[in-house]
Amino acid sequence: MDQRLQSDKDTKMLVQNLLKNVMNEVSTIKEQQEVTVAKILKDVKDAAHESAERAHFLSRYIDEEIMKIGGKAGKQVENLKVLCAKLTEQFKKHLINHESMKKDLYKRFEIIEGHLPVYRSELFKLMEASEARSLGKLKELKDAMSSTILTNFTARDDRVD
């Protein structure tokens, strides 16, 4: 049962670590996107000062790149959300299964505890019967030895006389 609890704790820690790593990756991607967007906007302003025509084409190019990056990041975030939902569902099922197993074990313990007095009384009866047989056998052996010794001494006395 301790191993089961330890396994449950290990599973819980694994899920927590996975969620923590996922959230760290999401924040890293977001920071990278923010840095990329800031850099692109600065480039746009610099290019706008050089020429209006170049600024127009550059702005268009930057918008397309932002959309691509945003689309990729959105897909990654959506995939992470799906993964988190699956992990949460599995963890929920695991907890439900764990609770049912725990209830089953408690029921089994109650059944065993209910049978213990019966087993105890049967064991005491068997021990008393075994002790009585052993005492009877010892008495028979003692009587047999006493009669054998008495017979031997009587036979010896008869020879001596």
C-alpha cells in the first residue's frame, strides 16, 4: 500500500513537472515573439524614415511574417492546451481508480478483521487439543518407562537371588 501511495505521489509530481515545463515553454515562446515583434517594429520605423515606398513594402512583409509566427505560436499553444486537457483527464481517471481501489481494500480489511476472532478461537482449540495429546503421550511414555524399569529391576533381583 505504501508503494501504491508512493507511486501515486510520483505520478502526481510527474504531472506537475510536465505542466510546469509546458508553462515555461509557453512563456519562453511568448517572450521570444514579443522580442521579435519589437525588433520588427523598430525596423519598420527606420525604413519609414528612409523612404515611403520602401516602408510600404517592408510593412507588408512584416505583417505577413507576424501572421506566420502568430499562426505557428497559436498552433503550439493550442496543442499545449489539448495536451494539458488530456493529462488532466488521465489524472482524474487515475484518482477515481485510486479511490475505488482504496475502498475495495478497506472492505477487504473489514472482512479479514471480521474473520480474525473465528480464526483465533479455532487456533486456540487446535493448540489445546495438541497440548492434551502431547500430555497424554508423555504420560503413556512415562508409564511405559516406569513399568519397563520396574520389570528390569524385578528380573535383575530374581537373577541375583
